[in-house]
Amino acid sequence: MNKLKKVGVQLIANIPFILVLAGIASIVYACFLFTEILGWAILGLALIIVAYMLSPTIKGGGD
């Protein structure tokens, strides 16, 4: 039961990111329904956005 509780806590802690991913996925799906070329283009942009969101940031850098 302890492992299940840890999974639940992690899920709740990451709910905003999960909702962002679900929103991006629904936009990509809608674009694929409209036309395949637009769907692939939006999918590429969505993957770039997700990669940017997941990339580590440098804090306090600079001269």
C-alpha cells in the first residue's frame, strides 16, 4: 500500500504537467483530423515545446 501512496502523491504533484500534455495531445489530434500535413507540423512543434519544458535550466549563471 505504501508504494501505491507514493505513486498517488507523485501523480498529484505532477498534475499541472499532465494536464499540459493532455492539452497538447488534444490539439495535435485535432490537427490530424483536419489534415495530415498540419498534424505532423503541430506534432513537431509540440515535441519541441515538451523538450523545452523538460530541459534543465541554469539558475544564477552569468558574470
